[in-house]
Amino acid sequence: PKADPILVADDVTRAFGGIAAVDVAHLEVPRHAITALIGPNGAGKTTFFNVLTGFDRADSGRWTFDGQPAERLGAARAARAGMVRTFQLTKALNRMSVLENMRLGASGQPGEKLAVALAAPLWRRREREITDKAMTLLERFRLDAKKDDFAGSLSGGQRKLLEMARALMSDPKLIMLDEPMAGVNPALTQSLLGHIRQLRDEGMTVLFVEHDMHMVRHVSDWVVVMAEGRIVAEGPARTVMHEQAVVDAYLGAH
Ligand code: ATP
């Protein structure tokens, strides 16, 4: 067991049509560290993310976030508790400006439904504060000059930065990044990795999903490997990659 983990999950299962997408006996996510959840395509990483953050239901299992039971929170309350995940930009979000995307992140749960929240009086009172915060984050991620552009016009790397910046709008304790390096050119990858490290250095806990194991080597403090729904190995990046179970999981996937 790790000292004071931020997230602890036990016996979490989720099946689709009799196939176990997730069947995790035990997971601990260390606090103030960068953890990569890796595994070949179809390993169940995204499903596990969805379940933990309340965007999908588990068939069974228990987990705590920051010491509190979290399996019944649902997506909105999990986000408010400080567990925030990124989302790939959907069609609807693509048609909104960069700044509008950021403002949706203030609710911790971006999505099409939240367009409705724009009209809520409570939301409007905080509008100035939210816009100021959005601009500060856009400057940090060097997207401020793009604030009025459609999110859909951004490059692959800029979209990843926007997804991250948007998640930070709700001041998470744990930021869960969905394939933050996918479709990002090498130059911007370095910048992205720098931002991820900086979040950790500021005291945040980072958990990210990635299927390419070579991408995680230089940025992860801890690596958890999933295959066929189960966790098959975990450890520091430089050693876990060479474990037989990990080599087999990746070979088996090709
Ligand atoms: P990738 O790296 O390709 O994103 P992954 O590790 O995230 O893969 P999941 O997307 O979680 O894997 O998928 C795990 C398994 O669950 C796969 O067999 C997938 O087909 C199945 N699955 C996921 N979501 C659903 C769904 N909504 N309905 C049916 N099957 C699903």
C-alpha cells in the first residue's frame, strides 16, 4: 500500500454483454504524483476512467476519493469533490469558442447538457470571475490569442491543451487526462509534458490514460498496466515496461 493514496479502488467490475471490460481487484493512485494507466487497445482503460468519475456505472466495486466513499457520487458530485477528467472535444464543443469551452469547465462537467447552465442566474453572477480565471489559464497554456476562435479550428496539440485547461477550471485535486498526447506533434508533446509535470510540482495529482507505453516513460512517477480489464503490473516506468506480463499484454494485442 502507498502512503496516503488519493484514490483507492477495490473489486471494480463493468461488463458489456457478458464481456468483462473492467475487472480490477485493487488500485491505489499515489498523491502528488503522475500516474500513467497504460494498456493495449480494448484493455478497459477508458471504461475504468468512466466508472471512477461517475460517467458510467460499475456493476460492482468500491472506491474512495480523498478518503471519502466515491462510488455513489455520480459525475457532477465527483467533479465537485475534486476528481475531474478531460474529454475529447465533441462536435458541440467544437462549435463553441475556446473561451466558451473554458467557461463550461467551471462546472466541472463539460458536455452538451451544460449549454443550459449558461443561462442559470447563479452562473451569471459568477460570470466575471469565471472569465478572469479562464483567461489566466488560457495565458498559461498560450491559448489566449485563440480565445474567440472555434475550438474545432485548433490543432491536435492545442486541443489537448484546451482539454487540460478546461479541466483546471474547477480546481481539481486529481486531474484525469484521457490520452493527452494522442495526435500531438513532437514539439507540442514536450510542452504538454512540461505542463503535466508542472501540475504535479504544484501539488496536484495526475492520472492519465495512454496506450503507447513509450510515451509515458519520461513523465510518469508510477505506471499501472491494464490488459483485458485487469491490472497486470504496476511500478516505476523504467522497470514495469520490462515485466513479462506487460510484454505479453502488448504482444498479445498485435
Ligand atoms: P483504447 O486504448 O482503444 O481506448 P481502452 O483500454 O480504453 O482502449 P475500453 O474502451 O475501455 O478500452 O474498452 C474495453 C472493452 O469494453 C472493449 O472490448 C470495448 O469494446 C468494450 N466496450 C467499451 N465501451 C462499451 C460500450 N459502451 N458498449 C459495449 N462495449 C463496450
